[in-house]
Amino acid sequence: MEIDSRYTPSYIFEASWEVCNKVGGIYTVLSTRAHSLQKLYNDRVFFIGPDIWNDSESTWFEEDHNLYTSWREYAYQSQQLEVRIGRWNAPGKPIVFLVKYHQFQKIQNEIFSSMWSDYGVDSLLAYGDYYESTQFAYATGVLIESFYRFHQLESDNVVAHFNEWMLGAGALYIKKHVPKIATLFTTHATSIGRSIAGNNLPLYDHLNEYNGDQMARQLNMVAKHSIEKAAARNVDCFTTVSEITARECQQFLERQPEVVTPNGFEKNFIPKGKAYKHQQQKARKLLLTIAEKTVGYALQQDTVLIGISGRYEYKNKGIDVFIEAMQQLSAKPELTKDVIAFIMVPGWIRGPRKDLQELLTKKAPKLTDETFAGSPFLTHDLVEPQHDMVMQKLQQLGFNNSKDKRVKIIFAPSYLNGDDGIFNLPYYDLLIGFDLTVFPSYYEPWGYTPHESVAFAIPTITTSLSGFGSWINTADHKGLEDGVEVIYRNDHNQAAVAEQIASTIQKFTTMCEEQIIQLKEAATRLSDRADWSHFISFYQDAYRKALHNSFIRLSKQHKLKAD
């Protein structure tokens, strides 16, 4: 369908729980895309996030008391909206509104009742984060309406973009109270798809047989699914991040996304040349040192460093397959180099291990073969290690990190924010030190972890069930020699995936320095095709479609009133 080029936005509001609040991959989506949006719509892009910073300040937010002072005071006086305004400490430095929302708790039942009568959203069996998310989403709707009316934007093309089910109530609020604003809703993963996968049910072979509403009842996901479905079906433009997730949306939410908006990456902050080499050597030395202190003996300098990271979704992220692959790799007689496999996923921890901290700060005796610093796997103390799935798997498969084994596993169950007590470097500053990364995902709508890896020139292994892997496979892709090995995965071939990962790693360990350099260059070239300069056009298309569809919607409503 041809879209009139005049349907371009004058102002863009975009709301997410992860604006200036780093929880997962959506933070990366928004914070890296901001630079490209600022180039196109300078300071006419407003990101809205939750003001949850009571005891400490967000390190990603820079408050500016001179921005929109009159409106901020008006919003507080007229609607008791507490809004802090500033800029996101990210490339592009976009304007950000952080809003408090707990005041809407007192009218929560009224909000739920209104969503039920207007859109059929069933909040009766809500629990957990549904309440807080809905309050925040409602607050974003009130905020957008307030700004829109105060600045009299009725004659402008305004779009409001809401991310994930957590912001569904905001999209529904705007449709009802400010219908002239064009609305967009993006699901980065369907709540039902993620839940089916996480509950060890086969998602892909039986996708066309599942009913979203029925599965929501079965999985106790009624409220989240209901608001996600209502938002998807009522906005002017519905988008998702990959073709894989688009198929889920069609099945579970009963609406085909108008636009697939793949996730790009902003690479301006990645060091180059000598700076890259210096940072790489620094990170590698630190990773090796921590590994040595954890296992209790010296390691070879040519040890291959492998990593997996992301959320602690044991099956969905393929952590189980990763450990199985390490076991199969360890059993290969042709493996002639040591391999340290780091599992870097945040778990339930007490804090950094004190004995390990002492070893790293040289307060303990010099490391010898007899030195043993507690657990040979953990960098941080788990609250309940006996119930941790990674630790259970390591025990089940007989890992012990002994000196005579080629493959060792280090489990770092902490957020790597630069202040974890052991690594004390942010994740990106550690990523650059790895030789290879592995992300054998089962449920991964996009997959920023392999995407980030190749952006840092680190070759990676992923699967066909990740949106990123699926996107790569649509091109003339050759495999690891192009920087990424995409392994075919389905509901039932977990063992085969683990074996293929092990074989790929073993082959990687035999490569000479020149071959490794070629792989890193190939990874960089591939990542260049997946940055925001190429992908931002999909968002521009989504904005145009939202405005176009809102015009049609308003015309129909006007005609009905006239009749």
C-alpha cells in the first residue's frame, strides 16, 4: 500500500519501562536507536520512563530544570503529575520525561473497570508486576495528553509509541482520550510465546494449534495476555522485531504486524584501532585472572575464552544447551587447547565472594597449585546454590574444573554494571576480551547478545530460532567464516545443537591467528549491515502507517457522526 509521504510525524512520544532503566534488551533497542531518531527529529522525540529512583539516581539520566518548565508546573498543578525532565545519557542525548505513577494506585480499580468496558481487558486475575506496570502505563497516557493539550498540538502530526504489554494501558488511554494522536504498539516478545517456551512446552511444531486465550488461562497469564492483545488490536500500527515473532503475534494476538522493525545497534562508542587492541588485552587479562583465582591454578595464556550472557532464562536462552555443549567439547580427544566458558547471567546472589576478592586484591598468598578459593565455579555467592539450575546442571554432568580437564566453566551470576565487586567492568568492556560467544537460544525474538558480539568483532554462534539468526539466514550466509554460525534448532534437536556447537568450537580452537583476524573482520562487516543507519527506515515506515491509518480511522468516525 502506498503511503502519502506527507504523513510524517511532527512529534514522537515513546514510552517503555526501560527508558533510563536498564533491565534487558529493550534498553539497548531504545537507547541505541535514540541517536538515529535525534538526527531525523531533533528534540521532537520524547522518551517516557518510570521515575523509580527514590534512594539513588539513574546513571543514565541527566536532569535539566530548564526544559519545559511551564508545562511541568502545569502538569503538577492540574493533574498532580510529578515529572522530571532531562536527557538520556546515551548517543543522541534525547529528551526524557521520568514520571511517578504510584498516585494512580488509588484509582486502579477504576482503570481496570474502564479497560474492561472499553476494550475487554480482563484484569481480574492480575498479579505481580501487572499492577505497577498498568499504573505507569496509565501515567504515560495522562502525561502525553497533558503535554499535547498544553502545547496545543492539535494541528501537528503526533505519534505515541508504546513498548511491550507493560505499556498497553497507555496505548488504550490515548486512543480513548486523545484519538487524534496516532498510536503504535511494539511487542518485543509475546507473553504467551515466552511462557509456553519457558514451561518446556513445544512452541514451534504446534504453533498453529495453540489458542492464545486458552493458553493464557492454562498458564495463568490472562491479564498480561489480555492487555497485550487489546493493545495490539486497537493501535493504528502494530509492530514486532522479527518474522519469527510476527508469526506468534498472528497466532496469539490475532493481528498480523504491519511492520517488522528489526533491532539495530549504535556502534559509535566501540573503540577502534589501538584503543580496541588495548581494551581487548585489558579485558582478556582480567578474565583470565579471575578464572585462575576461581579454579585455583594457573592457566595457559593461549586459553580460548568463550562466553554466554543475557537474562537468566535457563531454557529460552539456551543456557542448558550451552553447558551440554561444553561437556561434549570436553570429551573430544582432538581438543588441544584449554577452554574457559563464562556463564554471565544475573542470578540470586548475596554479593561478591570475599575470598575471591582477597585473591584478586593480592591480600591473599600468591596463587599456587594448592590454592583453593572455595567454589571452583562461582564468582559471586548464590543465596541458594543447591536450587540454582546452572549449578544443578554442572553437578549432574560431573563438571569439577579440575586441572586435567580441557574445559572449565566459570559462573558469574551478577549484573555486570562495573560495580559487581569482582569484575568491576561493564559488560561491554568485558565482551571485547572474549575469543568467541555462544547463544543457543530456543526463544529469542531478536537476540541482542549475538548482535552485540559481532558489533565488537567477536565471532558468535547462535540458532535459527533467534530473530537475529533468522535475519542472517535470509542473506547469502556461509557460516562462521562470515562471523556468525547459525545452527538450525527446533523443538526436539537439543542434543544435535549441543554437538554442533561443540564441533564448531573445537574447529575454532585450531584456527591460526590470521584466520581469527579474518573471522573478526567478517563479524564487523556483518554487523555493519545491522546498524540503525539501515534499520531506522522501518520505524519511519511504521510512523507513516500509523498516521495514515489514524487519518482513515478519524475520517470514518467523522462520517458516522455526520450520518
